[in-house]
Amino acid sequence: MIKILRADEIEDIFFDGRDFGASIDIVKDVLADVRARGDAALAEYGAKFDVSAPASLEIPLAELKAAAEKMQRENPALYKAITYSHDLALRFARRQRESFDDFEEELEPGVFTGQKTIPVERAGVYVPAGRFPLVSTVIMTVTPAVAAGVQDIVLCTPPRVHPDDRAAAEKAGSGIPGKPFTGGKPYADEGIMAAAYICGAKHVYATGGAQAIGAMAFGTQTVPRADVIVGPGNKFVAEAKRLVYGTVGIDMVAGPTEVFVIADKSAHPAWVAADLLAQAEHDVVAQPVMATDSEELARAVAAEIEKQLGSLATRAVAEQSIENCGRIIVCKNLEEAAEIANRKAPEHLELAMDEGELRDRIASLVHNYGSLFIGHSSAEVFGDYAAGLNHTLPTSGSARFTGGLSVRVFLKTVTTLRTVDGSAGAVASAEASGVLGDAEGLAGHARAARIRLGK
């Protein structure tokens, strides 16, 4: 049963970060090994951790295309959903790209300052394929890179046994966790391969885990070095991304997922419960939270959660999340709920309220969140899958200082300076630079400025 408490009963730990990714020594060893031995290390870790350790890593483009064509034939509804989601995500990301202007401005006579926004040359994408292969993650990571103008996109995902090798794997009793099939053709989850082809990722490598992050960060004989690495993963992947940051750029280090629903008496208890359970089924430490000014709604949502759990296929996970991490907070008013949400800085924030002045007021008060979903019909799951928004978002309170994955991660904003020799602005800048160089004791700086004045 989900806990119901009043705002003044919230534990301090509720507002603490929840990354669950403290330093893991084994990850440091894996990264160092991949950096030193490259492909040989990837093969060794594949044989240790995966169901398959293929003889080579890159999955041919023809295999990606075949997976997409197979999906279109055999599962047209999924193919259509992926293409629809990709189209919306691409249109939204392209609009984001348009918001980054290039310009040159004359600040003083003869002093022209400028800005250029340039995509990185190569982006690395990680797509998990554990309990639930995350097909939607392909869309959310590859699409903004394409919209940003990245020319080379590298995607790594855990290997699977190739169809041509399945008979041999079955005969040997391999191709299962703890006993991988080795030496076969490179292959991956077919849904991930199909989505990669649809979204425009042409280089897909069958390697997963922390070793895949190392491969994209340092480069191996097969996997090229990336400039930026994005995508979710388990605690080992998250720790690997944390450790390689600085060698490459990353999107973020994500912790357990979370949703925070601010709801008033107009909310539909069944809808709110469904949204909380949708988040809870991710992980036993996922955090579903609702804040409301209605005790009646609080009780109704709690009852509805129990009712829906009874028929939920993922009940085993969702129920633990609800009991361990779930909260329904009864507030004196919705302004207090907004204050709690701002302090919590959740990954997803929903306003389950009727349209009107109060909802507009609460929307104006909240400012710490990864994505905001306004109104009863704006389900958070739409943001996960098919509304144009990106579902890779800050967790564990990091929404206080950063946003989610967007084209910005794949772009560099660089600056330019162009001056006209002898102009009033150039002379003034040289004189000021000389004085500042003297003040800091940097005689070479002062000379480099004054030499342009003939001094």
C-alpha cells in the first residue's frame, strides 16, 4: 500500500539525491582494460557477461535494414509507432536546433564578436537490452543527434545470438546468461536494430555494459572514439559514464526514474494511479509521488493503485516500488505542493488539473523538473514514447541545474572575434587589455595588446 502523509511529515531523505551509483571499482578496471587492449577486452567481457560474444562487433547495415523490413511485415503496428515517434521527435529536435542562432555583432566600432553553433563530429549512443530492450531509447538518442547535424553516429547495444547461429548455440547449450555463444556473427535485439535503421544510425556494434562505454570513450580497433556519449543503462553503465566524463562529453548520469503528480479534486483517480504505476514498473527503486490538497482524492488514488496492481503484468516490480518509494502527500493547498515539487526537482512533473486560472498559476510556480505535463490528458507516457519530447531526463534532483537530452548535447557553441585595425573599438580594447595585463602581473599579455598600438 502506498504511504499517505501530510506535507510536514515528509522525511528529509525524500529530497536527497537517489543516483544509487557510488564508485564501483570493477568499472574502473573494465575501462582501463578496454583502453589498453581494445577489441580483445570487449570480447573477453562479452564472454563473461553477455549471452553472445561474436567474432566481430559491427552489425552490417544490411542486417539493420532486414530487421526493419521484417518488423514492417510482421509487426506493422510497432513499425508504424516507431516511425510516428521518430517523426515527432525529429520535428521537435529540428525546431530546437533552429533556436541556436549564429550571429556577429559589432559591439564597438571595429570590434565584431560572433557565435557559431557547430555539431560534434561523432556521437556515441548506448541502448540497453536487458529485461526490457528499450526500442524507444534509440529514437530519443539518435534522433536529436541527426537533427543537430552529427555526421557519424555510433550505437552500442548488448549482443544477441544471430539467427544463423541459433541451432549451433542450442546444440551446445549456450547463448544464455552465464554460458554465452562465442565466435558467431554480430547481432542484437531485432527491435533495436530496426529502430536504429529507421532513425538513421548506420554503425551499430554488438557490445554492451561498461565496456561499451569505454569503447566509445577511448576507441578500439573496431569501435571509433566518440566526442559525446548519451543513453541510459544500469549502475555499471552510469558509473562508466561518470568516469569517462572529461575524456568525452556525456548527457547526464541518471539515477532511478521518478514522477511527481500535482493533482486537485478534478483529477481522475484511475488515470493518476495508472501514471504512478507506469513509473513504478521500471524498477523497485523507481519513485512515484502525488501531492494533492484533497484527502478524498488521496484515498481514492491509493485504492485505485491497489485495484490496478491486481491485473498488472509487472506487479512484482511495481508493488515494491510503490511500497518502498511511493508517496501521496496531502498539502494545505496546491501552492505548497508546488513548493515541494520545486525542492524535489523531479524527472517528470504532471499537473492533473482542469484548465483554468489555478492550473496556470501552479504551472508558473513550478520550475525544477525534467519535463512538465500539463492537464489530465497529457500523460507522462506520451513523453516516454510519442509526443516529440525526449524521455532522457535529469533525475535525483539534478533538474535543479540541468535539462534533458536535446540537440544541445550534440552542439558546441563557439565564439569569434574580428577587429578592424586602428578602429576606435580595437584601440580601446588594446588599451584596456594592457592595463588589465599589468594589474595581473602578466607582462606578456600587456605587451601583446600594446604592440598593436605601436607601443
